[in-house]
Amino acid sequence: MLLPFIFSRKLVLFLAVPNLSDPLPRDEASLVRALQDGDETVFSAVMDQYSGSLLRLAMAYVPSRAVAEEVVQETWIGVLEGIGRFEGRSSFKTWVFRILTNRAKTRGTRERRYEPFGLAGVDSEKDEGSSLEDSLFVAEGSGSGHWVDPPQGWEADTPERALLSKECRIAIEEAINGLPDNQRQVITLRDVEGVSAEEVCNILTISETNQRVLLHRARTKVRRVLDPYVRGGNS
């Protein structure tokens, strides 16, 4: 489930991942060796761990869940076909996500949805002015960047708050789904899947500046949806 937290100027979304019944090898080298040796148990565990993440990202490229599921299936075929050639130049996770994005771009283009980064009409790196409500934050001094009036805690300690939490999570997911594709891809990787900025740039083949701008805009739009809930406006 998505658990929202807003501290300072940033929105951070954490996605709880269920524990696997068959734990993966602790280090990546052992994981890759097991996959290259054809260990079906490890491959099944890898699929369990990453398929949900891959599906979420695929849906930022293609117009339907059904097509996204096909892209994920194609990705795992690509992993099976390519694992013997994996040389560790990137992390295993980055490598798998790159396979996914390459296939998703192809399907998205075929479905006439996906447009590459940088095309006219798509998010660019130009400045669109202030996008955060600066009046809500301390501008200067030791508390710079923190809330002027901090939001209420996020403990679902009553049935009403528990219901509100569910409502808020739905609102967050809808807000992310409603973002422009490029922003959705970046926030999905950074804030839902917890991928580093460097890895996002490698996965999406974009510049660090473009990644930062797209993430800032995406977080701002989602934060605006989330703000009434964490500040108690809807409680």
C-alpha cells in the first residue's frame, strides 16, 4: 500500500513490498550467478519481487493494463534470453527496468501513446515558474524549507482516520495516473519504487536536470492532491 509522508518541501511515497517465502540471495553477484545457472526458484522469486514494479512502470507507457501485462511478460522473456550476457555494468534492477522500458516504448509507439522525452508538447526543462505553495514553508533561517504550520500526524487511530487513509491512497494513485507520461514514469521509479536518481536517468535515458525537473513537477501535483488529507482539511 502507499503510505504518504510530507516533510519539508518533498513528497515521499513508500511502497510496502511483501516478504518472499523464498528469499533471494543477499548479494547481487550470487543472484546473477543463480539466474545464469538456471535456478528456477530464484527466477520465480525475482519475478515475484519485480513484476508489480514493472507493471506500474509499463502502464505509464501503454494505454491499458492488459497491454502492460504483455510488456511485463516480454520483459521476463528478455531477461531469460539476456541474463547470460549480463556483465554488471549497471545494477541488475536497472538492467531489468531498461529491458522493460525498451519494450514498453515499442508497444507504446505502436499503440500511439508513447512520445520520447524532449518532443514538442512534452515536458521540457524550461522554467515554468514557482510550483510549490511557498507561503506554507519557512523561507529563511534554520527552519528553512520546513512547514509553517505542520500537518497533523498520519496515525490511523480511529475508524474515521483509517477510512480517510484509504481514500487518500486512492487519491494519490489517481493523481499519479493522471500525470503526463514523462512525469509519471519518473515519480513511479523515484517515489514508488525507490530507485535512485542516477538509476532513473540510466533507465529512462534522460539527463539529471530533466529527471529533477520532471520529478519536482510530479511531486508538486501529487502533493497538492495529498495536502488536504494530511493537513486535516478532509477529516
